[in-house]
Amino acid sequence: MDKRTFIALFVVVILFFVWSTYFGPKPQPASTAQTADSLAADTTKTPAAIQTPAALPDSLLMGADSLKTLTLANANFTVRFSNRGASITSIELKKFSWSDKTTPVDLVPEDKDLAGIALLQHKAAAPRDLKTVTWHSAQSDTAGIVFWLGEESSPLVRKSYRLDDKYGILLDVTVNSPDPVYGIEYDFSAGIADSEVIKPRAKDQDYKVLLFADNVPVKLTLPKIRKEAPPSAVSSFKWAALRSKYFSIAILETGNPLTSNYHPGISKETGNPSLILDSRDATPSQNWAQSFLIYAGPADHDLMKSYPETKLELIPDRGPGWLRWLANAIAWLLKFLHSFIPNYGIVIIIFSFILKLVLHPLTKKSMDANLKMQRIQPQMQEIQTKYKSDPQKMQQEVAKLYKEAGTNPMSGCLPLLLQMPIFIALYNVLRYAMEMRNVSFLGLNLSEPDPWILPAIMAVFMVLQSLMTRPSKESLAKMDEKQQAMQQSTRMMTWIMPVMLFFIFRGLPSGLVLYYTVFNILSVAHQYYTQKRLKLKETT
């Protein structure tokens, strides 16, 4: 495989990746309604349909008379609760705003709520819906906010919320019911709210439902959820999460793992991922107790890793599992450089220089090999002509020529081969890293595509590099018709490939295009220096 063939393969891989991400067939929205209907159709697989309080005239539903909004806050976020449903109505992040720099990010969709509960009865009966009940409430500095139904001294159901010093909401639920209870349902069907303007196709890629159970991570994209509701039973449950491009709401069970089912869905209002969890058990009990940590904040790898032994750091998107180590290393290096350099655009440029230096020995060997391959073309032609009736002898003589010239056709591919995983890892870091959100460089948002400027510069330097590697007129004159035809095809690729990459890179984060453009510029300079050095060596 020569260098140009490998570049063509590289282009095909990128083209397939971008096509499937941005231009592939769009799922039909009708499937969303089908998924939503299926969630309400079968109580053995999904939560039963919600009943109104009037249909359940029970002392359990006798709560407070008036609606209240209660608030907890720390240095990172402000969380508001309503005593209607004892649920979360707002999670306002203090350190993050929309691109207008004034509107704070709120992870709860407008006029919606999260973490409401229902008590699961026998499969043939509807749950006791407590999401529309007005609860009693109290707030203190030590206990946080406490909601209850029944008598305060011996409540039938009790929910309490506290905040940690990061982005964690601690939830404790206890049930002491006079009637048998088969489990508790936790409602996050409102889903996670948008935090920026995102195109629908990008949302299909960026927004996910994630699960960690049986020590195995699972990712469900929006198209997959639309297509079919996946199996919902789980064992050894650890956490489930809703993730947008930059933020996440993760529900981590901190006590004994009782959660037995998860039900991913899509919010009809926002089109974003939603989730319902339950702890249904075949054996009923009058007493239930569950505890959770609800992480509601940025999908930041280092921040989530600060929760030990939770595996929450798997929620941020860092690409395929086998490449996470490389993505983590690149993210660390970029963050380290940023501690000295305030602008991430300059950080990416310096990163390109560093990577070029690291790959210099291999790149030098590759360029030398390509130039030597050009210089031995006349000898190659002589061997092919002389031994065209004896392929085995031809192969032996060609191998001998390669050895004498100190070159190899495969040596030109290694630097490109190493760039592939770096390119993929860097793509995920630049697209999803919180540090890249709303970061500008020369008027470009580094986490969003730049449709014209950088892709055009990148394409120009690709053409220039291809022209520099073309054989001389003297070498072309010595080639036979077959070799000249191959060179004609190569000449066409000199223009076709940069045009293809121009349109592909228009849909990639501009930070990634900046890296690739700078790397290409350095490669052109390196190519020019190498050619001058070899010519000088030949004349001396």
C-alpha cells in the first residue's frame, strides 16, 4: 500500500464517519410517539399509565394545602423544588450560560420537573402516583429539604434532598405503607434540557441515555431509542444518565442496589433523552428505602472522576473505549498548556507543533522513503520490462532494489497510520470537552464547524503538498504507458482529494480543522526541507 492509497483510505474513513453523523438517513419522528406509547402500554416492561389523585381517594394523598417553592444552593448551582410532587423544578448552573453570556443554563426543561415518584402496586393495578400530590415540607440547614405524606412524626412516605459541595443532589426515599408495595418508580421523563442551539442531526449524535450495570457501560443514542425500546431489566445497577452535548443528569444509587428496571425514552416537548427507573420486585413489602446521588452538572471527565468508585467518568464522550486513554492524555495536555496560554486556539497550534516534533523521526523516514521511491522509478521500469515473463524473479529483483536504495513502499504509511487514532481521539476531545464550549479563536467557535476559511486553507496546503511529491518531467518521460496512466490517476487525486476533504472538514469542529491545517502546513515545510536536503546530498 503506497502513501496515496493510504490517504485515500483515510479520506474514505472520515467520509463515512461524517456522512453517518450528519447526512445519514434521518429517523422518522413517528417512532418517537410509538416509543412513548409503548412505555405506557405494558406495566411488566414499563411504568403504568399515570392516574390522577382523584382516582385514588386514599389517606396517603392527603398533603399540604398550598404550593411552595423551596431552594438549595451551593457555589456551583441553585436547585429549586416544588412541594407538588416533592420534585426538582430547576437546576440552574451558576458557572455556565448560553452563548449570549447572560442566560444561565438550567438542566430542567421549562415548566417540567424531575425525580417525582410513584408507588408500584400489583402488576394489574396502576401505580399510586405521588407526582401530582402536594406534600408537606420543611427546610433546615442540617437536614436540607424534607417532604412527607401523612404525619410528620411517622410519615407514610418521606423524601429528603441535600446538596454536596460539587454538583450532587443527595436523595433519600423511605416508604412505610399500610398496604403492600412492589417498588418505587422514579420519573425523569421530562429529560435533560438544551443548553445551546444544536442542529437535529448533531443532537442525534450528541444526546444519549447511558447506563452502568453489571460493571458494563451501555450507550443508547436517540436514533436507537426511536427505533426500539431496549430491554429494561437490569441487575447490579450502578447508575443511569441523561447526557446532552456538554451536560449530564446522572442517577447513581448509593445504598443497596434495588433498581431493577430502566426505561429510556424521548421527551415529546424537547426531543431530548428521558428516563424512568423503578425498583419493582415480585415480593411486596410495606417498607422501602432507597438512596441516590443525582449528579446534575457539566459532563466533565475530571470532575466526575472526583466521585471515587462510581465510574461516572465514563459519561463524558471520549470516543471508543480502546482510545479513551489517548483522548484522556490529549485532554490533559491541552488543559496543561492552557494553564500557561490563555487562548485555546494557540494551544491547539502549539499542540500541532508538539505532535509534529514527536512524529518527526517517522515522518522524516516516510518522506525520505517516498523521495527515494521516485528516484528508483527508472530502475523499477527496467526490472519490470526485463522480467515481465518471470514474476518471481521480478519480485526478487525489486526487493533487492528496495534494499540497495534503503526504502520500502510501506514506510510512507506509518505516520499516517499513527495519525488516525490521534485524529479520532482529538475529534472527541475538541467536540465534547467542556473547556472548548463557546471558546473563540479569530472569530471561530472551536467546538463548532467552520464552513469556509479553515477548510479552504487546509485544502490549499494539501494540493501544495501533493504537487511537491509528484515525479519530475524527466522521470515521467522514462515511464512506460502503464506507469504514466497511473501517474495521470494520481494527478487527478491531487485535486479530487483536497476538494473531498474540504467538504468533509466543513462539518467537523473548527478546532480539529485548525489542528489538521497547522499540521499540514508544517508537513509542507518539512517536505520542502527534505527535498532540498536530498538534492544537496546528491550533488555533493
